[in-house]
Amino acid sequence: MENSRQKGVRAEKKAVEFLLNKGYSIIVTNYQKISGEIDIIAKKDTYICFIEVKYRKNISKGYPREAVNFKKQQKIRNTALYFIEENNLNNIDFRFD
């Protein structure tokens, strides 16, 4: 029986596969800084995409998007700022998925 971390890892791998099939280039997975973690950072067309993966077996506990509350959004945003600064990407378009 899988624990929640194992389920999350499996869901992230499926998300990477899905994104690759849709023409995304994966830059990094599980990017971590003191402010938090971003599950997947990918490039699609002219955008750098910061992607949060949420697994749900069913919607009895809510939709995955509902698990990304304002506090989590701020953590993702702050972590994305680290990535942007580290990689000198100030003139690139960004998107949060």
C-alpha cells in the first residue's frame, strides 16, 4: 500500500510524462529553496511554467486546485522568484499552473 508521499511522486511522474507529450521541456523537478518547493518547472513556447501537482483519488476531499490556497500560492511565488533570480530570467514570460 502506497503512502501519500509515494502517491505524490507517482502523480508527479505522470504529470511530467503528460507535459512532455504536450510539447513541454522539463527544466527541473522538485526545485527546493527555503521558501518552499515547486514540483515542476518547464518551458512551453515562450513561457517558463511553474507547476504544482496535486493528486486526488476522487473529489470527496475537494478538487486539487482547492488545495493550493493563498499561503501555498505565496510559497510557490517566492520560490519562483529564487529560480528567476538564480537563472537571470528577468525578461522571460512566466506562468503558474
